[in-house]
Amino acid sequence: MFDHQTRSLWSHVTGECLDGKFKGKRLERLTCTPKAKWKDWKAVHPHTKVLSVHGSEDLPFDVYEEYHKIKVHRMLPMGARPGHRFDPRLPQGERVIGVWVGNAQKVYPLRLFRHRCVLKDKVLGKRLLVFHDQASGVSAVYEPKIQFPTEAKGLRIRDISTGTTWDLLTGEGVKGKGKGKRLPRLPHVEAYWFAWSWIYPKTDVYKEEKR
């Protein structure tokens, strides 16, 4: 992406300026929810304003639908040379949740959430709760200090430690002892494996434990 003032080119994954006046500078990374259905967001934030861009928010289809179906991407990352070999640990077109924990990075393939909404993990000694709900499209990564189960009902989950019900869209406790509190959220991004692995070649990949 580029800025309008200097036409500098920025990476939307790392926030680093790759070319232009601010080359080498880095944007501040904020935690976010990359995607959510309007009905789910509006239920939590009924007074939200909507940015109108010439009516494009009313498109009845996903303009990237066909792109998402591509299994082998022919685009090379910026700086890659002809003959570049992609990281074979996952298919090129695999969509993943990429997470930053300190100086470490780890990815969680979206296919792991076909029959569940929650994955529990530990990175650099930090306990993670990785959430993705296919029905609503919502993803979130939290660093909870309390114990959670491995199942959620839609966007809600009830912790084991206090019995509090939490909204996983906002991270806020909505019922129980922790009502009004918020879970610490970690920054993450949904990306294609070929892009993430190019930027972070030493990234870890979540692997399910064999039962």
C-alpha cells in the first residue's frame, strides 16, 4: 500500500516502508479484528458509523472470491528472484493467522478451525487463546491469565477459572465475575502462507498434538 503524501510503498503485514521517502521507517502495529459480519459487529456496537466509499461497502459479493481459490500463486514477493522456492511446510495458498509474540512469530492455518473455534497454545512462555469463527469470519488472539476450554459457542466463551462469559469479538467479559474486564489482545494478521513465510522465514507453524 502507498501513502498519498509521499507515494511511499508500505508493507501491510510488517508496517515497514519498503520504498520512498520513509524507507526503513515502520508504522505502529495495533491489535485488530480483520473481518467480521456487520450483524455481529452491530450487535456489540449498535452506534457504529460506516465509512462510505462511493457505495463500495454495499457490494453483494467478495471481489477476492476467485483469488482465494488459487492454490499456487504466481506472484513473487518483493525482492524475490526468479527461481525463488516457497516454504514447503504449508501450501502456498494456505490462509493463516499470523501472530507476533515479542520477537517470535507463529502461524495457525485457518483450516484447523473447520470444526472448532478455539486453539490454545504457548509461545515464549505466554499462554495464547487463538480464536477464529468461520460463520462470522471473526479472528482474535488473546493472552489470557485464566484457563479456558477448547470450545466456544459462536462469539462467546465461558472460562474455567471464574465462570465468566467473554465476548471474543471484543475480549470483554459480559457476564459473571469478570464482567466489564477485557482480555489482553495480541496483534495478528490473516495472510497467505507464501507471503507470511517470505517475510518471516523462521516462523513457527502450529502443529496439532497426535492423540
